[in-house]
Amino acid sequence: MKLSTREDIEAPIAFVFDQIADFDAWERSALRRGAEVQRTDSLPQPGAGMTWRLRFPWRGKARKADLALAGHEPPHRLAVTGEEANLGGRLDIELIEMSPRRTRMTVAIELKPRTLTARLFLQSLKLAKARLVKKLKARTAQFAAEVERRHDSTRDRPAARDQARR
């Protein structure tokens, strides 16, 4: 099953990629939502090969998943693969520079069943695909707005310092 969406962001491509590739922030976000996150690699710099082990509650059960950074091509592409007992998946994020201050972000998610139970689960999700795509678009738009807000706040700081010096 595949889901995808795209969103235009009023920020330079390098800034957007830095926000997407802020793995510490993603780990903190998962912890705030009740997940346990453990980094399982020893890479000193962010890059392909980074791995995490997750434990999280979902639909009344404790779940475990292993995530790996499969692609890290600054500032254009980031890919994460995930493996769970019944499902495998991949998240691809591509960035295209539309102008020096505008970036198009494309998000694609692909889920693949590993068991008959997972195949039945994905079939039920396919029936609700329009609703899932709508949620994905809303969450992507929310993330884009947050990136724009962060970019605006970093742009305003130097101007505020210059005014304070006068």
C-alpha cells in the first residue's frame, strides 16, 4: 500500500532538510508520545546506517519496530525503512528547490505485509485510503507550517539584534 503527498514550504531547501534530518528532535517527539526509543548504531555523524529500536503502544498492544536510515542525501533526499513483526515499510522524503526561498517536499510511504494477518490489515486500510491520505496531507501541512515558523523566527533574530544595537 502506498500513500503520498507534497507540500510547498516557504524556506530554503537547506533549512528544510536540516529540520527533517534533526533526528534528536524526532526522538524527543516520539518519547513525548509515549514511545521508547533506543538508538542502536554508533555512527558519529548523521547518515545512512543509523538505526533505532522502538517500543510503542498501538491499538491496545505493545509493538516493537526497528528503523534504519536507508538514504541520506543532503539536501535532497531522506529515506527510512522500518520492520515490525508483521509489516515492513519505507518512508521517502524528497526535497526540490523551487526558488531560493521555496522548497517542495514530497512524502511517500509504502507498507508491505509479511503475514496473512498484516495483509488483511492492509486491505482494511485500503478501504480507508482517502481518509489516510487526508490525515497524511494534514500532518504534512502542519509540519510545513512549523518549519516556516521556525525559519521566520531565525530570520527575524538578526534584524532584532541590529535594531537593539542602534
